[in-house]
Amino acid sequence: MRTRLLNLAVCLVLSSGLALAQSPAEKPNPGPEHKKLGYFVDEAKMGGKMVKSRYSIKELSPTSYTFKWETQGEDGAWQTVMEGKSTKVS
């Protein structure tokens, strides 16, 4: 019985050492699509109240992008104020 417990203890110690010896996983690098996404946050006074807003821009091509402007209500929910697509005219 003692030998069995000793063998089990040795196996646990050795296996935990192997798990600790593994190299940490590399952090993922953002892809090119992340570089084409802009995200801005703001807090400003509107109608006498402080209001949080966020504005996002996603580049679709060198000549066009989509945008979205949202404000946060008193209940914490985000509401779209404006969204659209812009295209460069040559």
C-alpha cells in the first residue's frame, strides 16, 4: 500500500513538472482587418447632461468606408444616432 502511494506521488510530481515546463502560448497578432477599423469614444455635455458616445469607422477599400455613431442612454443601452457609407469622388 505504501509503495503504491509513493508511486502515485512520484507520478503526480513528475507530471506536474512537465506541465509547468511547457512554453506559454503566443498571443495572437491582429490581422490586417483590425488595422482598418477605427473606434473612438467620447463623453460630452448634451442638453445639460453628460452623454457617452462612440464612433466607429471601417475601411472597406482605399476609397470607401462605413461609419456608425452611437450614444449611451440612461439605461446603459447603446442607440444608433447615425450610420452610413462614404465614397471618395475622384
